[in-house]
Amino acid sequence: MSDLLYSEVEEDLRASVRDLLTDRAGFTSVLARTESAEPYDLKLWRTLAADLGLAGLAVPEELGGQGASYREVAVVLEELGRSVAPVPFLGSAVLATAALLAAGDTELLPRLAGGELIGALAVPLTTAPDAGFPGGVSANTEGALSGSVRTVADASVADVLVVPAVGPDGPGLYAVEKAGATVTEVVSLDLTRRLADVSFDNASSRLLTSGPGAESALRQALLVGAGLLASEQVGVAQWCLDETVAYLKQRYQFGRPVGSFQALKHRLADLYLEIVSARATARYAADTLATGDSDVPVAVAVAQSTCSAVALHAAEESVQLHGGIGMTWEHPAHLYLKRAKSSELALGTPGRHRAALAGLVNLPPA
């Protein structure tokens, strides 16, 4: 039986990350970055990745990582969700790292784990784990890549791209330095997680793995990404609930705190129960990923279909219950709403995951 409660080590990790983000990623600084030419806080990223060692949490110690597990990575993502910190953790420490681990790479992993490099997995952020191997990029007999991929998360700050491509011998995963790609940032809904289109024109690459191994590594990376994204969504939802409760306690109407109105109490109580349920599904997904349990596909599908909806509902409630101030650019609620909505589409929509779950547990199609 899995213990889904947070361990003492996980709580200590949470406290360290929260203290750093409170100090370095407050709302005013995050909002200022969304309006600047440098939307990512790479100084903060270096502190997280190199000084705290968070980029290599799931990487074995012999490869320069911390030798922890995806449970600890999930805790970090919860805190990053609470702050919507503009750092490339999902793209580099989760998706690219998971792909390299599954591919058995020993060259790039130590450099990503140590924060020396930033990585990105060159697939559209909307790609679901069961989407199949993409065919937008091809490799010739020399391993040169040509083609394009749209809406890649964190590609604009990546030093190396892990690229699925179809070569003469079938599917393959290739490593490409950013200098070999054309990266064009696109306007994304989420101002704190940027997307970019990536194109290749006979770009030099290094083959990581091919054939069934490449397909398996890509699917594993997307499963890990989807399962751990659920924890980030829990963090988003928890911030929305906490800030809304705090606001309703201090906002007065008709001589009473707005939070004393029974209708609002009911809405907040319902949201609290949703978040408790979402946290349980996210913790179970992280635990199955950490232990390599055979229930991973089911756990990830349940977590993503649950947490996506809960995060979006929490963000919508936060905006509405903050009243007029919640609609303003100066209040942080809009950043959480945008993160929740974009994350609902990321790595498979809730409907896509429910459909996958139906097949996994032998439910008949609708």
C-alpha cells in the first residue's frame, strides 16, 4: 500500500523551495517579467537548478543528479504552481530529462542535472502520451534533421533540444544544439510559460535511441510530464483557494466580512473538497511514477483529467470572488487563470485522458 502523505524530507524540500520563491518570485516581479524582453528568470533558474540541485532530482547520483524520485519532483512542481514562477522546470527538468533517462543517455543528463544546460522536448505542448510518434521532423542517413515543430514549451531558453524524428530506419530520438535550430517565440496564453515554434534545416544531431526504444522513451517522457503536471495544477488551485479565502475575510460588505455569507462559504467548501481529491490523484500519479508501478497509465489519466478541471475551476472562482479587483491586470489572479487554462490543454486534454482511461479499464466507448 502506497503512503501518499508527504514525508519529512518532502516537507523540508517544500519549505526550502517556497522560501526561495517567496523571496525571488513575488507577483510584482513575475508580472514585470511578462512585460519585459526577458520573460524567464534565468538567475532564479540557476539557483533552483544548480544551487538547490532541483534540476537533477530524478537523475541517479552516478549521472550527477540527486538520486531522489518523481515524488520530490512533484513537490517542487506544486510550489512552482503556487508562484507561477517563470522558469523552464517543466521543459527541462521534467520532459527533456525524462526522455533522456528513458533513452539511456549518459552525456547530456549530467549537464542538465547540474543546471549547466537547459533542455526542451521538441513536441507540441498539447501532445498526449498516447498520441503516437510525431512525423513533423525527418532525419537523413547522416542524421541531419529537417522539418518543424510548433508550440514547444521552454524552447526559447533551451540550450539543447530532444527531437523525435523519423529516419531511414524508423523513429528516433535525437539531440540537437540550439544553434542548429531556428526558434521563433509565439504569443502564448500563459505569459509565464512561453511557447516557441522550432524548425530544422539539415541540422546536425546525435542519435539517442531509435526504433521501439525511441517510441517507448517518448511515451515515457510524456507520461511523466502529464503525471507531474497534475501536481503543478494542484499548486495553482491551492494558491487560488488560499488567496480567495484571505481576501473574503478582509473584504466587508453591509458591515460584514464577505466571507461570512453562506453562499460564498458553500462555494469555497466545494472547491476545498475538489482540491483535496485532486491532490490525492496527483500524489498517487507521482508515487506510481516514482516506483515504476504498472498502474502508471491509469494513475496519470485519472490525475490529469481531475486536476486540469479543478485548477481551472479554482482559478475561475478566484477571479470571480475577488470581484472587480480580480479582473485587473495588477492583481495576480489572471496569471493563475491563464496558467490553469493553458495547462488544461497541455499534454492531453481532460477529455483525451478520460478516453484513454476508458480503454485502460475496459469501459466500452461512448
